[in-house]
Amino acid sequence: MAFGHENIQAIHPTTLMITKEKHLTETGDCIIAVAADKSALDLTQQFTDILKLPNSKLKILIERNGITETINASGAQKLILTHATDLVIRKSDYISDRTLAIRADKSSNDLSRELVKNLQNPKQEIKITLIATAKAP
């Protein structure tokens, strides 16, 4: 779970970020949710082990006010997953301690503007579901 914020723009062309931080400035143009209950560091060992397997995939479901957006991305053996406040999904292959997944099919800019409008309400909860899978090589 996370919450919206009036400064959510969701206009970054290559990343999407969810943060445990409660404040958001207008420079955070990739952020789609604040006050999240999990960061990279909070993920279970079982979940991170799956994300680090070869051929792992991650499906991210973002739900708010009857609108659902699905993002598909890949895990990677080199994921670090130790950031204390953030989760970042990237279209690129770049990996840092906050990277949750790479090679995503959407960034924050690709989300429906109807959903983004809903994400700008700080009083509403946002349901974020992460589904990690790995197929045999």
C-alpha cells in the first residue's frame, strides 16, 4: 500500500518510483506513490531470491479508484535491493540499490492520465501488487 500526493506528475520517460517518503517536490517526476509500506530493503528474502533468478519476471499492478495499470519488467541476477525508502522500475538495464526491476514495458510517463489524476489525491490509498516469477532457463 501507498498513498497519492498532489505533486505527482508521472512524466519521467524511463523510470517509475514508489517511495516510503511522505513528502514530494515537483522535481520527483518519476514518483507515482508516497508513504509506501515497503522499500527494496523490506522485501522478503524469498521474493528477492526469485527476482535474482535468470529469466525472472515481475508484474506490477497499480490500482486506484477502479483503475488498474499493469507493468511488466524483468529481474536480474545483479539486483542489489537494499535501499531503505525506494523502489524503482526502469526501462533501461541500469541497476542501483533502489532498482526493483529492469527492461520495463512502461515508465511513469506511460501511465494513463486518468490514473495519474487519481494518484494526485493524498487522502486515497493506492494498491500496488508485485508478482515475481521465474521460468526454467
